[in-house]
Amino acid sequence: MTLRRFVFKSQFDGLPKHSDFELVEEPIREPAPNEVVLEALYLSVDPYMRVFARNVPTGGTMFGTQVAKVTKSKHPGYKEGDLVVGHLGWASHSVVNPDQVKSFGGEVAKPYILPDLGGVSPSTGLGVLGMPGNTAWFGLTKLCQPKPGETLVVTGAAGAVGSLVGQIGKILGLKVIGFAGTDEKVQWLEDDLKFDRAFNYKTVSVTEALKEAAPEGVDCYFDNVGGEMSSDVMNQMNTYGRVAVCGSISAYNATTPVLAPIVQPTIITKQLTLTGFVSSRWKDCWFEGIQQMLHFIQEDKLVVRESIVEGFEKMPDAFISLFTGDNTGKVVVKA
Ligand SMILES: NC(=O)C1=CN([C@@H]2O[C@H](COP(=O)(O)OP(=O)(O)OC[C@H]3O[C@@H](n4cnc5c(N)ncnc54)[C@H](OP(=O)(O)O)[C@@H]3O)[C@@H](O)[C@H]2O)C=CC1
Ligand SMILES: CCCCCC(=O)/C=C/[C@H]1[C@H](O)CC(=O)[C@@H]1CCCCCCC(=O)O
């Protein structure tokens, strides 16, 4: 039996390329005491990989999370057939001691057994019932602290996190306005996800769109893209508005510093609160977040969309699609 893994061949320069990765194949060794053999079922590609790949040495396995099946176990906490979510990288199989698995940042991150998802696909353990879902749920509720009747803007609105943020906003009684990069995504947001309004940021002025769609002003902003769009949104915010600074994908592939209109005068005069965060901030209530999102699904309150890419060898294609906007919802590779 062999495993395949993608190694990082060269540092990214601009948009990631296929030639930045190399697919290598090697035998799968037998597990030692306290080790398990894991077979990847679904693998996640996420925008943060573009940013933090700079921590990976050339020749190192590309990092990331996956849903994997335990195929052999010599560890008392795992049995054959268990499904786990873990930082196992871009690898088709892994032989690891779960107690020693580390995230790309170097902290020990023991793979967790996927909770009972009541028949929902295990792939969602990488999306709505995993990191992106918790990013949306906790980021919106804890940091934007929305009140019914308020107006929420979300950018990257048709993506893994953004599509959930907007829907949670509707569940919480907010007026929701989304920005995404194609007319099809805009239509999906309005027709299927019931956003109050959505706009294609590539063809409209964000400022004019908000003046028209939110004349009352914006109270909450869930920022997935950063840059000029975010300056424009903040300029339309109300006094004491709250911004959850989640990501800045508009600049991840930039080769020179990205400039945007300064926002300090707006932050000061409107007395805005901007909070940057990473989802692990809520690691102590991680499974509560998953249960909350699962309840929303079971109550038919959430439309969950995945862009499933078939075949482990397509990992680079799936990853690149995040930056070309080819995905809608959560991108997952089915091994
Ligand atoms: N802080 C945290 O803990 C977390 C932060 N994030 C961040 O949230 C954001 C969304 O992540 P996620 O939902 O997983 O990814 P998505 O599923 O949203 O995929 C990325 C999307 O970003 C959009 N995009 C790409 N390039 C640009 C650009 N130059 N300007 C504007 N939009 C662009 C594309 O959609 P379109 O067609 O609309 O352009 C694309 O589909 C990212 O910034 C990510 O880094 C994600 C998870 C956790
Ligand atoms: C400018 C970079 C913005 C990246 C935003 C983003 O997508 C964050 C995603 C985090 C997600 O919650 C799960 C993670 O592991 C992602 C990265 C967390 C980075 C922490 C910093 C760790 C380090 O530098 O060692």
C-alpha cells in the first residue's frame, strides 16, 4: 500500500500555481504502539494556506485539515472505523501518534472524533460543522453582537464563511446585505439564501450600493476581504458599529503592498469597534458551535452548499479556485 502527499516545492509568488506543488508517493508503514493509520476521506482547502505557507520549508508536506477514517489503531482512544478531523496535511494517508499531531503553527492539535452528525455528510466537518461554521457563528454573534432589526454587511458572501454569516444574520432577525464576485452568486444569495440584498462588487460601487440598500446605515460588518471594499463599507457604518475582521483575501496574492483609503477618521468619529480574530479563540466551546449549526440544519434554517472536487490529485486546483472565485460555498476535496 502506498500513500500520496503534496509537498511544497516553491514559495508562492502571486496566485498559487500547480508547479508550486509536487505529488510524491511512498509506502505506508505499519503503526507503532500508540499510532493510528488514517485514510483521508475529505480534505479542506482554505485561504489561510496561502498566507501561512511561508512557514512551510521547501519539501515539507502542505498543511491543512481533513476528515479521515481510522483504518488501523494501536492507540486506546481511537478504533477502526472512527472518523476524525485533524491537521493531517495534504496527504492521502497518515501514520501518526494522535497525541503528537501539530497544527502548522506548532501547537499540539489532537485529531477529534467527528461528533454524530445525524446523517449529514462527514465532509461538513470541514465546513458548516467545523472551522468555517464556528468562524461564522462565533465571529458574528460574539464580536458583532447583532441586535434584531440591525443591518449587517458581509463580504465574501457566497463563500464558506460568508454564506453562513449572512444566513445566521437572517436567523437572528437582521437585515443582511452581501457582496460577492459574480451575478450567479448574487442571485443565489438573494433567491436561495434570502439575503435582503446582494451585489456583484466587480460591477457596482460598494458605496453607491450601500447608500441605496442601507440608507439607515450599517451596524455590523463581517469582513472577509479587506482592502478598499472594507474602507467603503466602514464609511457607511453607524455610530458604535461593530466590525468582525475575519480575513483579507483581497490581498493574499499581492506582490506589492495593497493600499486602501484610510479608515481612522471613520473609526474615530463613528466610534467603531474592530476586532480581529481566529476561530480557535473559541476552542473551549468548539462543539457547542458545531451543535448549534447542526440544529440550524436540522431545523431547515440553513442552506449548505459545498463545491466538492473529486480526486486527491486535484488538491492544487481546489486551492487555486479560492482565489479565482470559482467556488461557491465550502470547497472540499473528496479523496
Ligand atoms: N479568522 C478566521 O479564523 C478565519 C478567517 N477566514 C477568512 O475568511 C475569508 C473567507 O474564507 P472562506 O469562506 O474559507 O473562503 P471562501 O469559500 O469565501 O473562498 C474565497 C472567496 O473569496 C473571494 N475572493 C477571492 N479573491 C478575492 C478578492 N481579490 N477580492 C474579493 N473577494 C475575493 C472569492 O469569491 P468572489 O467570487 O466573491 O470574489 C472566493 O470564492 C478569507 O479571508 C479567510 O482567510 C476563514 C476562516 C477562518
Ligand atoms: C492575514 C492572514 C489572515 C488569515 C485569516 C484566516 O483565514 C485565518 C484562519 C485561521 C482559522 O481559524 C484556522 C487556522 O488555523 C487559521 C490560521 C490561524 C493563524 C494563527 C497564527 C499562527 C501562527 O502564525 O503561527
